[in-house]
Amino acid sequence: MEVTKETDHRISLIAQIVRIVAIAMAVFQIYTAQFGLFSALVQRSIHLAFACTLVFLIYPLSKRFAGAYSWRLRMIDWGLAAVAITTLIHLAMTYKTLAMRGGEASTADLWLGGILLLLVLECTRRLMGPALPIITLIAILYTLIGDRIPGMWGHFPIDHEQFISYQYLTTEGLFGIPLGVSASFIFVFIMFGAFLVSSGTGEFFIKFSNALAGHFRGGPAKVAVVSSGFFGTISGSAVANVVSTGSFTIPLMKKIGYRGVFAGAVESVSSTGGQFMPPVMGAGAFIMADMLGVGYLEVVKAAILPGVLYFLALFWMVHMEALKLGLRGLNREELPPLWATIKAGGHLMIPAFLLIGFLIMGYSPMKAGLWAIISVWGVSAIRKATRMGFRAVLNAMEKGATGCLEVALACACAGIVIGCVTQTGLGLKFSGLIIDAAGGNLILSLIFVMFASIILGMGLTTSAAYILTVILGGPVLIELGVNPLAAHMFVFYYACLSTVTPPVALASFAGAAIAGSKPFATGFESMRLAAVAYLVPYFFVFSPELIWKGSLGAIGLAAFSATIGTIALGSGLMGYLVDRLNWIFRLLLLAAGVALIQPGLWSDIFGVIVLGGLAFYQRRHGRKTVAADTVTM
């Protein structure tokens, strides 16, 4: 018993230290959000110091030790955390003298920089598994020994001193744009999400969605679409969305008659869709705006129509499946009353609208996020049941800090890879190689970049997948004449879709685990439900009206035809329109859907004729069948 008590005491002590460090990190980020960022190297190094410390304190050396972690191993973690802090505080304290000596690295700089790179890789491995560290190690090895590779893939010699100096002492490598975005915008919005969850907004989303759509045909599936879409946009992880909302929605979908595979797929596709649905887009909007050098609202505007089309198509396919299976919704008695739900928790939606309002008024994303956080605390006080006390605020700050770790370390590794790409000149060579391989053909180049985005995204967070792919694939598309915003959106979409695309479909596998269905079957069902998202990026590359580029008339017409196109495409994929469809009709509807989503007068006319003709034929044929059955009776 004494051993158990001692162990419990140690665990409690570590938990308290983690809590203190996490809250200190949140205080630092809040301070800089209000009073201004420090210089780039200082801001980013302190942010990374907090992140590395928390990773070493929270995550064990190996999952095998998660249940029984010896004190000796724990001391190693404390030592690694201390070394990480030393390497980063050294940089923050000496950045001025570094500038005075023209950026020339000292022996201490080289040793500390080399150690820090290894520690960042270890933190990322503990936190996210081996995939991203392996990619980063390959990039490092290419930088150090790539001069020995003959032909176009080779580069000029780079020794370890040049490499470490570039990565550690400049803002072109480890401390580049990705970590800069994490240390400023992303943290604030992750903490905003943590405050929303602590105030009960997540529970309100689910209750509100149930009250709104639970009684319709296939109601729980529609609830999953709405609630996961709401929750997903403020979260940076599709898998976290599935686990958070899926534990409630998936059992309800199965209860009313949906197959387990379909239920898991609906939840995973809905949660993934939140990643590219404005206003927050799982922090992707802020990274994209920073990398493109455009306003945040420009990115949000471009993401609105594709995001709406995605959720409209998913909602329609859920409805078609319910009609095909003859499903009903939940009984009214099983659902919370709509107005009572709004009355009890509707005020919790105010901060989301305030956030959008702040951004429209021209506040910087950091300031807008900060005041949105403050508004969550203020608005929650309107009702006693949702009021956030001091302890709840501290809990939200802690969750915000620990919730940003994946993004922070992913951005750090992405910065290392970007540094390797720029220092070796691989980015320019990659563009040339892809263009040569595609023979200068834009369609082939898009296909190559699509596969690269999906493959690089497997097992990574959306932000990391997007950053890694866009530094290689983005310049290829831009060089071929694609609008830069369209090029970045193209890459971002497929980086998001990697979470539902087998063989490493993490969001689909999480949904399958809750649904008790086969993982790969759920993954392929997810691909079917997300079909619109696989197609739309090609269309907005060739017809940028879908990302709000062009005259209002052209944008309106493109939005209207694409909306009808998603209905045709969804019915073709699900095999149901007015009645069940045979394979010929399904193929016709798929062709009509693609034609309608692609802006163009003649393609729209073809799509409308096919969709309208099949609906009319099925309705008339159905009436004749009913009349014949009546006569027979």
C-alpha cells in the first residue's frame, strides 16, 4: 500500500507541474496576443520551449511504459526537458549578440542547435508516432549527403555547421513560418476551442443539432453532420472530432438502422469537413493566409462555397441512404425541445459570431481570437449552469496549452523540412521534375500533387500535411499558371482528405473503432461520402468562381449549378433519387453531377436535363406502378 501511495503522490506531483507549465504557457501567449509579439526568434523559441517541456513531462519514452513508468525513466525525461529549455533560452537570450556578430555561429550555438534538432524529433515521435520524424530525418540526410547524388537530384555540398546554423540561428528553418504561425495565431484559436468546450458549447452543439434534425429521416446521421461540422471548424484534429462527437452520434445512427460502416464513415467525413469549413478551418486558414501573404478574410471567402458544397453533398447522401433503407428519425420524446435548448445554451453561440465580427472589423487574427476567448468567459456568466469559475478558466487554459502540442511540434518539424528544401534548392528542382514528368500538362501535374498531398498527409495533422505538401507542390501549380490561392486550397483539401483515405485513414479508423465496423470498409465508405471533396479542387483550379474569384453574377451562377450538381452526384453515388436507381441511371447522374459542378453554360444545361429527366421519369413511373398495384388489388 505504501508503494501505491508513493506512486500516486508522484503522479499527482507531476500532474500539478504539468498544470503549472501549461498555464504559464497560456499566460505567455495571452500576454503577447494583447501586448504584441516579441522578436521572431524569441517568441518562437519560448513557445517551443514550453511545448517540448510539456511533451517530455506528459508523454512517456514508449507506450510500453505508459502503465508503469519508473522513476529513473522519469528522471531522463526531466533531464531532456531541462536540456530543451537550455537550448531554447540560450537562443532567446543571445539573439541580439547573434545579430551583432553577423549571424556567425559559435561552438556553443552549433552544439546546442544540433541537440535541439534531435530533441524536436524525439518530442514529435512521442507525440505523433514515427511518420513525421522519419520524413524530417530523410530531409536532413538529403541536406547533408545529397551532394553525393548524381544528376538533378544532387546539390552543392552543405556541411553540418552550415546546416545547423541555417536551422537554429535563422527564421528559415526550425523557427520558420510554420512555427511562427503556431506561436501566434494557432495557439490562440486552440485555446478559444478549449474555452468553448469548458463552457459547455460542445454539448450545446450536440443538443441543438439533435433538437433541430433528430426527428427527420435518419436524424442522428444529420445530427452528426451538423454537430461535427460545428465542432470540427474550431479543432485542429479530425480524429479528435470523431472521438469527441462520435461517441454520441455513432451509437444513435446504429440504433435507428444505419449500418456500422456507414455510421462510422458519416462521423469521420463530417469531422474531417470541419477542417476546411470557415471561419477557423482547424487553424488552416491562418497558416494559409500567412504563407500566401494575404488577408485572413480572403482565405475564408475562398473556402465558403467548397465547404458548403461538401456538407450539402454529405447531408443529401445521408438523406438518400435513409430513404433507401426506409429509416425514420428519433421520437420527439427522445429529443430535447428546440426552444428550451436554445434558451438554455443559445447564448454560447455568441462568441463564434463575435469572432467573425472582430475579423470583419479588421482586428488581427490574434486580437480577434483573444477577445473571442474573453467573450466566452463573459457570455458563459449569463446563465448559472454555464458559468465558468476561476477553476474552469484555469482548466481551459491548461487544455488549450496541451491541445496545441501536436500542432507546435508538427510545425517545428515542418520548418526543418522547409529549411532543407530551401537550403538545397530542392523546391525549384521538384517543380521542374514534376512539370517534366507531366510533360507540362496541368491535369497530370494536379494528379501528381493530389497523390503527394494524400500520401504525405497520412498519419499527420492537417496543418503539418498541408505545410509539407505545399512547399513542394504549391510552386509546381503556380508555375503552371494556377491562381496561388487556388493552388494552396487544392493542396489543403487533399491534405485534409488524407484522414479518410485508406490505407492510413486515421479519422475513418477512429470512427470504425466506435462503430465496431471493419476499418478499411469504413475508410472506403468515407471516400464515397466525401466524393465531392475529391472533385471540387480540380474545378476551382480551372474555374475560380467557386473560390469567389470573378463577377458576382458568375459566382452566383457557379454556386447555384454546383449546388444542384452535388444533389445529382450524391444520388448517383447512393443509388437513389425519387426511387432506387439502376447502374445506367447512376452513371448518368454521376456525369450530370460532374457537369453541373464544373461551371459552364453547356455543361449546366446537360446536367439539368439529365437530373430533371430522371426525376420526372422516376416520379411518373412510380405513379404508374402504384396505379397498377391498385387495379390489381
